[in-house]
Amino acid sequence: MAQYERNPPLNDSDVLPDPLAQFERWLADAADAGVVEPTAMALGTVSAAGRPSVRIVLFKGLHEGAFCFYTNYESRKGEELAGKPFAALTFWWDRLERQVRIEGPVERVPRELSDHYFHSRPRGSQVGAYTSRQSQVLAQRRELDERLAATEQRFSGQEIPLPPYWGGYRVIPETIEFWQGRANRVHDRLRYLRQGADWRIERLEP
């Protein structure tokens, strides 16, 4: 069982006044520590009935101070965000005994940004995104494989266009919490709260 004794105390004076800069510092630490997928984050959304759901997605950078990821707009997460455009994110870096939690409203990124990212992906990923009816029930895997082959054939020798049902979201942070493990489970928690154009830092009990 982890004892959370790797880190010194996390003091208010140890973090930057800008939580986005602090996040980028910790993300770089995670990459340097050899975390397998440091950009993996849990995304929590809520259905119209108030039922939460969580899945892992990949962080794809900051855009105008917001956390971006890309997906199918017609997926379960897309439908839930259309109905209740708020989300929670969590990064967990076990090798550093750290996590970061973000909460805030969500909106789609500009279409040109989605187009740029879509065409930066490997062609196979583009084919998959164009083909998949994400979150829909599939009778047999063979059906999906046949549609993938048909998409590849359809766009053979040409650029695959950005699907109208696919693109990015940006989570605009209202709160960002930095959590670091401490011995005896008396962990350090520093939370940034947005106040207009500024941020206020407060310490939470573990």
C-alpha cells in the first residue's frame, strides 16, 4: 500500500500564481518521470437525468486558457455536454503521487482549430473518426471493420475531410486543485478559484 512519502510539503509559496503555468510545470514533471500517458485525464459529465459518467480522454493542449480534448459530438459525452455544458477533469500521475482536478463550463472549440488538429492525426485515426458512430450499439465487430475499409476506399488518394460530427471541446476552468500525497494520508491540497481575471489560492483539508 502506498505511503505517500515521496514529496516534501507543498506550500503556498511553492506554486505559481497562475494555475495554468503551475499545471504545465506539473505536466512536464509527469513526462520527465516517465508516466506512460501523462496527458490522460478522466472526464466527468452528467446526463439530463443527473446521472454522472466518467471516461479517460487525452488532453490536447490549452486554448485561450481552457483545457482541450477532441471527440465525436454525437457520442454519449457529446450528448451530455450538449444538455449540460459543464465538466470535471482529473489528471492522476502515480509516479509523482500527484493529481490535478479542474471544473468549469464547456464549449466547442472553433471549427478551424478542430480541422487543424484532425488533419495532424495519423490517417488511420482520421479514418476511424470519420467511420465510427461512437457510443452506438454494434452488432458485430465485422460490421465496423467493413465500414472502415469502405471509408478508406472512398477517400483513397485524397484528403479525408473533417467530419461534421467530430471536433474539440474546451473546459474553461473555474477551479483548479493541485493535490500532492503526504504521509499518513494528510495530503496537501491547494485550490485556485477564479475571481474575474485573477485567481485566489486556498488550502483544503485532506
